[in-house]
Amino acid sequence: MGQPAHPPRDIKSLVRANFFATTADQLSLTALPLIAVLYLELGAGGIGLLNAFQTLPYFILSIPLGVLVDRVSKKKVMLVSELIRIAALLGILALVYLDALTFLSMAALGFFAAFGSVGFNAALPAYVPTLIERGQLTFYNGRLELVRSLSLVIGPALAGALAAWFGASNAFVLGIVLTGLTIIFVSNISRSGRIEQSSEAEKNPLKDISEGGTFILRHTKLSTIMLVAFVWNCGWFVLQAAFMPLAINTWGLSTQVVGYALGCLGLGLLVGSLSSQRIIDTLGFGASLAFGPVISFLASLLVLANLTYETAILPGIAFFLFGFGPVIWVITSNTLRQLITPSHMLGCVSAMYMTTNWGARPFGAFLGAAIGAGFGEAVCLVASAILFFMQMMLVFVTGLTRSSMKTNSSG
């Protein structure tokens, strides 16, 4: 499926809004710990707790907001969420300038700043199918992933540069400006994306959650997508627990070289996003679903092989592949979920996926810590490779590769 001849104005506005919203999110996620270190002199424990507050909204708000997205205007959810983000960023900025910043105020405002990200991301996958035709889903999911990848690269770099040149608090000024641009572009979307609900459904949000969960469990393809994502995230965070200690203490890599290797992840994301449509057209939709899991397993083997070779080249290639392959998975799995899920429950179902993905992160981190403490970092890499092998095999064993763009909710 090539580029549509006349891209709708609404979806173009949503793509631009996604870029500014994600960049603003990355700025705040990077700048808040910088502020905490510079102004409050927090150590690793304090920063870890602060990061926990920033990720907490994904656990406790994703599903309620997903239910809300299915009931009201998706445009309104995005706008209100971004307004809350602006208020939180203004609050942080005011406390910095008044020299009144405390850990509790920072944690609370960080929580509300993250609310904007959760609300926007809960509405996004449900909003897209209301603005375009089914045949355009892979193309525009690719464009949304491309701008997200750009934001993941640009956001932290901007925050670091602003902190070095003008002071860390100025990252929040730019975050406020970018959030304002997000609001402008969302406001330019003519369709609200609201799906009419039955009167019974409108009265019972718990029933919506139950039906969404049941729909996922009874649909093999949806439950497989969720399980693959969970296992992938576990494998990734087990690998992360071991990589830094091994790279610096065992392989003798400098922090600068490690930074370059990790930076290859962003490069892989960009290249994968730009190449996504060609890969999907060449392999076909079903085979493309396996592309990311297979590439991820191969990347984990490269990191594992570095136990023998102890070079910076293999991790650099591996992290490039960890960006390049999984971005194709994100595009195709999002498209498949949008094709399968009825429009009136897409927000709730997508929110359940978001909660599962974020839930896998601390689980994988704790698993990596336990394996590392008990058996050493090298065993962590072996465990990570096993997990990446498992997520790859799930795609093939469950028949996910037989999916097509003609898939529907009964498929």
C-alpha cells in the first residue's frame, strides 16, 4: 500500500500533534531528573522514586482513560490531557523560579505532566481509524511511528542541550511551547472521533472493561500481540540490567562509546520508520508481523556473542537492530489491532495493551536484577536471548503471520 494520493487534512494534523506531544513528553521526562539532581541534589534512590511517579499514570489511568475515550470525543480527551500537561509544566517552572521546589511537589507535578502523555496515547490509536480508510492504516501508523521516533531522538538531546546552555528549567519552557502547538494541531482536526454507544454501555464502564478484556482473551491474534509485547519488554529490561555493567566493567568500553552504542537504537528507529512501508509491501502484512520479533532475537544473539568478542561494534549493531526491527512490529501490530477491534471498544483495548507494556518493564527490571545478583550479568544476557526467542516463536506458533489487511473482528 503506497502513499495516499491526497492525504486527509485531519490525519496530517494528528501526525504533527503526535510529534509535538511526544517531544514535549521526552523533554519533561529528561528535564525533571536533571532539575532534581541540580536543585535538590537527589541520588539514585530519589531519582528512581521520581521516575516511578512519572510512570505511575500509565498503570492507574490507562484503562480508565481508555474507557473514557470510547465514550466521549477523542479530540476532547487529547485537548484536556494536554491542558493538564501545560498546567503541570507551568507549576514546575514557577516553583523553580520561586526557589520553592521540593521532592513532593516535583513528584506530584511530574505525575500530572505524565497525565498528558497517557491521555494523548490512550486516544491516539482509537482516533486514527476514524480519520482515514482501512487501507491507509499501515501508511499513517508508519508516519505516526516515524515522528515518534524522531521525538525519542530529539527530545532528550534538546533537554540536555538546553540544560547545558541555558539551564535545565528552560527545557520546561520549550515543553510548554510544544504542548501549545499540540493543542493547536489537535484543535484543527474537524472530526471529534466520538463513537456512539448504547444507553446501557454508557451507564456501565466496568462492563466496558470486562468486555474489552474478554474480547482480547477470546481473540487469539490480540492475545498473542499482547503476550509478544510483554515477553519482548521483559527480555529488553533483563538485557538492560546487564548491559551497562558488562560494557564498562568487563568489556572496558568508555561511557562515550557506550553512549554511541545506545544511540544506535534511535538511528534504528528512524531507519525502520522510514523503511516500514517498503518492508511491509515487500514481505506482505503477515510476514511483516514476524519481522520485528525475528530481528530482535538476532540482535540479542549479537549482544550475547560480545561476551566472547568484547567489542563496541556488536552492541552498536545490536541496538540498531533493536530499533529497526521492533518499529515494524509496532506499526503492523497497531494496524492489526485497529482492524480487529470494534470501534466502540478500541480505546479500552488499546489502553489494556499500554498497561501491559508498562507493567512488563518493572517486571523485567526486577527479573534482570534477580538473575544478575544471583548468577551474574552474563547469565542475564542468556536469559534475555531466551525471552527474545520465546517472543519470536509465539508469532509463528500461534499463526499470527497468517494475518492480512482483510482481517476483521471475527478473524
